Amino acid sequence: MYFVTTKVPGYILFSMMPSERFAVGLTEQRMVHLLEKSGDRDWRVIREWPAATYSHTDFMAGLREREEPASAGDLIALLPTALQS
């Protein structure tokens, strides 16, 4: 899977998955947001964690050999167990 990086207010990094249904964002406070598209322009945070716990880079690199998950639940299942709930 690849990611498309774009600018979104409130994020120092914002990368969408190929379908543009899911994204990974990094805030200035070094929080990683896993997001799901909600409507035409809105994003909903479905998981959040400190980048020091598990970096956005590690998460994205772990997906490089995978197909994009079909659902938010399938995407969340790819996180370390401690971050899934």
C-alpha cells in the first residue's frame, strides 16, 4: 500500500491511503491520529496515541506490503494490541 501526503490544518503530516477513506495524521503535539473519512471533507479520529509509543512511520512502514484494509475495524486490527481499544 502507498500513502498520499497532503496538507490538512492541524497536522504536521497527513497521509491518505489510496482510496482516501482512511488517513494517518501527526499533530504538533506529537499525537498520531488514525482517521476515517466522514462525509465529503470531514475526518473522524478512530484511534489516537502518542507518537513516542508507536510512531506514524512504524505504522505506515508496516503496511507497505499489504492491501488497503476494507473497513475501519480491519485497519484498527493492524495496530499493536495495546492501541486497538
